[in-house]
Amino acid sequence: MARRGLHNDAAELLRTRLTNKIIIDLNTARRLFTLICAVQPYASRIDESKSELPSVLFVCSMNSVRSPIAAAPARQAFPGRIIARSVGVNGGKADQFVYEVMEEIGIDMSVHTPHILDELVANRFDLVITLSDDAPGAVARKGLEASAVEQWQVADPSLVEGSRELILQAYRDLRDSLRKRVRTRLEPLVSGALPAKVDATFAVRKGD
């Protein structure tokens, strides 16, 4: 209800701002507000080759659930202050449950398309966080350079069986735990309390 109220307030504000320009009903204004929220993060792309912003990469099995659920809150919590990417070891498909639970906290995941490690252009990250058992080995084989590599043990909600509500709750639990953990872990990196770049680079190479 709170989210619906926010959309309604924003829709009314849009209608007010568009007075004498176009006639728009409330439902259309709500959809327009949703579209603005979806497009806005892509309005200004960061040139990663020249950027000095700290960078983090989240890696899971298929880039469908765990890694995108981790990367999106990182961008939400630190807009314009961090480069957060997510990939999978293997190709996956978009997950509707991810869309639903992330929309509940104001993050539109409908634009997310799963990607794999081999599609990465960047080879250097300040922090790489793996979220599945097969991710550390894949990261090592890829030969990524990182100041730090961490393995987080997190449950895969897509494996939960039962009612729709039970499955959704598993996704919410993952969302909430990752959202809190990501913010806590990245805050020092973004604020500069810990150096974004370190002299002793931890290199993950084949066979390590």
C-alpha cells in the first residue's frame, strides 16, 4: 500500500507538471512514472575505462537471481558512486520472482538481461564477490584481477519448493539479507575509509 501511495503521489505530481501541455489520466501518469524510474539509471553512462570509481563484480551461477539481486541494491544505495556489475558462470534466463520482490523496494529489474563471465569487457575490479559454489573456480579461470575476492555463502531461492507465497518469501529473505550485507560491505569502499585501490593487487589467475 505504501508503494501504491508513492506511485499515486508521483502520478499526481506529473499531471500537475504537465498541465497545459498534455491531458493525462492517473493510470497513464502512474505508468509514465514507472517508465521514468526504469530509464533514469541509464540516462548517463559511466565511462568505465576512465572512471576512478570503485568497482565491484558479483558472480553467481546464471546471473538470474543471486548476483543481480546483490548488484541492484549496490547501485541503489550508492548512485553515481560505485560501478556494480553482475555476471553468471553460465547463461540463465530472467526470473519473474526477482522482478516482483525487487519492485517491492523500488528497483525495476525488467531491464536486466543475464550475462556470463566471458562477456566481461573489464578485467580489473576492486572487489569480486562470488555467490555460488561454482563461481570461485570460474573467476580464477577467467584470470580477473581484483584487490579482494570474497565468497559469500547464500541460499538459492529458486530451489525452494512449495506454494507461490513460500517461494516469494525465500526471494525476499535473500533480497533483504543481501541488501543489508552489500551496503555494510561497500560503505567503507565508497566512502574512502578503505582504499579503493591497493598497491598489492590480488590477482586471480588460472591455476591459482
